[in-house]
Amino acid sequence: MSTVVAGKGLEGIVAANSGICWIDGEAGVLAYRGIDIHELAENSTFEESTYLLWNGRLPSASELKEFSAQLAEARELNPKIIDLLKSLPTTGTPMEVLRTAVSALSFYDADEKDNTHDANVRKAFRLTAQIAMIVAVYDRVRKGLEIVPADKSLSHAANFLWMLNGVKPSETAARTLDVALILHADHELNASTFAARVIAATLSDIHSAITGAIGALKGPLHGGANEAVMRLLHAIDKAGADPVKYVQEMLAGKQKISGFGHRVYKTEDPRATHLRRMSEQLGKDSGNPKWFDMSRAIELYINSEKKLNANVDFYSASTYTTLGIDIDLFTPIFAVSRISGWAAHVIEQLDDNRLIRPRAEYVGPAYPTHWVPVAER
Amino acid sequence: MSTVVAGKGLEGIVAANSGICWIDGEAGVLAYRGIDIHELAENSTFEESTYLLWNGRLPSASELKEFSAQLAEARELNPKIIDLLKSLPTTGTPMEVLRTAVSALSFYDADEKDNTHDANVRKAFRLTAQIAMIVAVYDRVRKGLEIVPADKSLSHAANFLWMLNGVKPSETAARTLDVALILHADHELNASTFAARVIAATLSDIHSAITGAIGALKGPLHGGANEAVMRLLHAIDKAGADPVKYVQEMLAGKQKISGFGHRVYKTEDPRATHLRRMSEQLGKDSGNPKWFDMSRAIELYINSEKKLNANVDFYSASTYTTLGIDIDLFTPIFAVSRISGWAAHVIEQLDDNRLIRPRAEYVGPAYPTHWVPVAER
């Protein structure tokens, strides 16, 4: 059999055809179904962008209305899932909770045994609505607060903040999260999406694929990076240190600064542009520009010193913190958004499926090595 | 960036260096750490083969004793996991149960936040012991039977049958399952193992990787194939049909016969050889050779008609059925075995890690397509 030896981590290997996401890493372009992320961040909503990702084009007014209604209608969490959330020890992380609860969702999904395109779209609505609910409900449960019932009249982003905080979010807060959800909704064959496609390609169910994707997103090289950024900002704040000096010392000690550089982008990550803008605006509006100012100082230093650009994770840290969101919810919120892209990729994979099964280059003991009785070892 | 376009499903792409498993698909060779699967099936045990997969060489007598003791000692299922198993609706499949319960295991693992090599080896012992327990305990729970406590004096295979059936297995039954577990323990970068490595490569935890792998194994193109074989045998039996005629009609109707052919093997799957032998022997010993005879007739027909060879799934169906195991436990038992290889691969991945992040060939709407206001669509 002829084989091609891929670069480590499959770098530079085209593993699938996909009509969902276009990335030009050299030019710093990200587009969903051909539409630039900048246009979407400025004009679209999470609901509309999700329609776009799932259907390949923007919806008409009536299509968008129906789509949004269907997503809102899916804001129903089985009481057994709430029992499960209450039963899990609070020593675990919200990502472990989300992984376990999404796996359990399959038991209560009427379409579980139906792996057709249409059934998976119905399941995608429920997963999208309910992943957000699980994150919000679990945060209330672990804090001993009352669970806030979903408000089906709100947008996806506003309802999430409502269920999380128990107060109706300001227009700015809701729009900030809405844009953050648009920006994180898809990113081609990133590790979690690729994991979802590998799982789906065995013709397993979408809950298996999404559960696996959540597990991948949990990793600090993927979804965990903005949590690391915020922990750094807190450490600098606590030490009362100058951010640039603090980071200089970290670099001198060969420590990695999270939130910079990207496997794919050689320029600025186009998503960072919007998160920087929102972080700055929120800082001004809230009268607490500390996190933005600190971030900006670090960014300028790393830009000049290491020639590395901020990525999507860098300014989402200060943005979410200024929205009052706990650090360990940053990665779950990434999942609240990325389910949109995961679902699009799983459905695309199944529409023209082949098992994803690469080979390994064997580097172990020579064949044949022989089994010998234990007395002779 | 220069890219290489892979065959669909990454066929022929070498995605990693690995010292665990050697497959020569042309020659029909499978070897763990250089030792031929035939030698292992004839001489080794699941414990010894797992030591081999994890450590790269056969254990000494004292190493094997200590390893087996550590695996037996890990037969402790947190009562909260048993509560979870009891709480899940019996309308779900055992694979959904296993996926959910393994995800929940992380909450009770003392090493959860430690992703070092040594911690992952400790977690691998617990996962290997407890996946078997979860499968057995859940089967008792769903049938309303009392849970059978683990017997730490038994081998891994014998303890599984003991906890499943509540009677001590015969030597033949225990050895048959032991060999089946050896045969299924690893298979290089199969889809579930590859999913586990993609997830682990984000530096996520081993529970995430194994949960994702279980999700992949659940798919009918992967672990589900022997269930399909057994459903076919039952259908033929129920119809009182001649197996060859039945299969002829299926082929005429363009239906796929599960359990034949393999992406990698061009000859007979070397694992099938042992499962055929055990299926035949068990049929004779139990005085019920029906499933073996039916399988053999189908195999000979498909061999001659389609030039396809039986794979690992074909004779595991009749073997497990003759052992008295329910059809929907076949794939969970695959996981009971494959955790051994999954763990070896996750640990190998983390020992020399790089994020696994391929690219896609974009085939969607041209960039730039522009966002237009909804009124203009």
C-alpha cells in the first residue's frame, strides 16, 4: 500500500472536503460559507450565523424567524439532566460536567436511534439550546442558587446570560456575548471539530461526536487557552505587578504566554480584532478598564518582542471577565458557541461519509519478536 | 502553506509514529510490540498483553504478578457511579451508558487534574478495571438482578463473567473471553484510537479521550459490526432459512453483509482465525454448534462469491452468543478489551505530543460572498 507520511499533528494535511469554513491563514481571513467573519461580527446574530453554517446561505426573514423559534422552543432540559447536574461533585470542572451531561442527553432524545440528516438537524437544535442551558444551570446549582427558567422570548445569547445571572442582561452585554458566540462558532478542522468528524464517521450518533468534541475542547491547547490568559491577568493583578515586566520575567523563565500565535494564522487572528474592540468598550462602559489595559500592554509587548499576534483567546478572557463570567466557564462558553460548527461538520461528514482511519509509522520492537514463557524472561 | 490532499477518510496517510502495534495488511500480520497476535492468543493473558502494550515488553514473573494485582485492586466502583447506572433509562443502549459513566468516572479519580505519564498509567489501571465493571453492573441493574461484587482473586476475564452472570465461569469460558480480549486489545490507528489521540493531543485528560473513543466505537462501521452479524444469524434462525440462500438474497438486494473485509487487511484478519476456532470449540462443548455452523456456511459462501474474508467481528458474534452474552453487550465488551490499547496510545501521544489539526479543502460558496440585510434577501 502506498502511504504518505504526514507532518506531526497532521499539519498541512487536507483531511476532508468541506463547504463550511474558509480560512486563509496568510491573509488572516475567516469566512463562514464564504461570508467574511468581520461582516458577520458587525451585522449578524448567533442564530443567523448558525442558520448560515447549517444551511449554507443566509436565511430569509421568515426562515430566520422560524429557525430562531425552533432554537428557543428547544430550551427544555429534561428534569433527569438537572438531577444529574445536582448529583455531580462540585470538585469537578464545568467541562467534565458538560461532557457527562451531553452524553446523558442522548437518553432523552426522541431521535436518538435515527441517524438521518433530518433527525440530526433536529438533534442539533436541541444540543445547541441545551448545551447553553446546562452550562448556566450547573453554575447556579454549584453556587447553591435557584435555577432560572429559560425565557423563550430572548435571543440565544441573552437567554444564556439570563439563566446564568438571573437578571436580564443589558443590550451591550447581550450583544457582546452574541458577537463572541458568532466569532467562536466554527473554525474548520480544529481539533474538537476533527474529533467530532472522526467519531461521526463510524456512523455513531451525534451525541457521541459532540461529547468527544467537548472532551477535546477541554484541553489547554484548544479551548483552555483563554482560561490561562485570565489566570495570568489575575496573577499580575494580585502581585500588583507591571504587566510587561511580569511577562518579560515569564519569557526569561521560558514560560509560555497563552493567547498568542496560531497554527493556522500567520497574521492577526481576525476574531481577535472584534474581541479587542469589545473588551475595550466593555471596560469603558463598566468603568473598569483594568483588564483591557493590562491585556493591551501585554499584547503590544509580545507583538514587538516575539512577533506573535493575539489570537481569539487573548481578548475573550478580559471580555468575559468584564461580563462577570467565572474563569472556569470560558471553555464551556466556547462549547456553547462551537456546537453550531460541530453540528454543521457532523452533518456534512454524514452526508458523504467514509470511515476516518489513517495509519501509523511503526517504530516499535522489530517483528517478529517472540513470546517466551515467563520463567525464561 | 504547502498542503497534501489525503485520500478520503485519511486512507493511506501516516498520521503518527507509534511503537505499539504492527499491522501488515498484505501479509495478514498483527503484532503487539513486535509479538505476533497468534503467539499472544495461544500463550498470553489479557493482563500480560496489556502489560506488553503499556510497557513495550513482556513482564517478568514478579512484574506480571504486581501488574495483575494492581488491576484487580482497581475493581472498586464509586457508589455514585452505581447510582448513575441505576438512574439512566433502560431505553438507552449499553454503549450510551458506558460513554456517560466513563465520563463521570473522572469526578471520582484522585489523579484527575494530573496529566503526567505516571498519573495516566494509574488512571489507565482504574479505567481498565472499571469499564469492565460498568458493563457487567449495568447489565445486572437493567435486568433487575442483584449486583455481583468483584472477586479480586479472579483474572480480569473471569471476574467480568462472574460479575455479569453471578456464577463462576468454566475454565473454557474464562479462557475464551481472555483470548477475545487479547485479540481486540489494540489495532493501531483504528477510528476510536485515533479519536482518543486527537482528543488527548489538546492536552485534555484521559477520561475525555476514552469517552470520545467509546463514542467512536459505538458506530456500526467500527464496534457495531459483530452486533449486526448476530442479528443476521438470529434473523436466519428465526426464518428457519438456509443461511447461504438467505445471504444470496441479501446480496441480490444490494444489502451489505457485516463481518467481512477490512480497510487494512487484504488477507484473512489474523484475529478471525482464533475466533473461528473458539466459536467451533464452544459450539461442540456446549452441544449447540448451530451458530458456528451457520457462520461457517456464510463465510465459505462469501469467500467464494465475493472474495471477502471474515474479519474480527464475524466469529466474535457466535463466540459471545455461545458464551451467553447479550447482543447489545458485544460492543461494550470490545471496549472492555480496547481500553488497553486506547490507554497505550493516549500515553504514547502525550509522551511526544503535538496538537492534531489537519486542514480542509474548501468547497463552499466563493469568498467573498457578502452579508446582505434580511430585507434584501
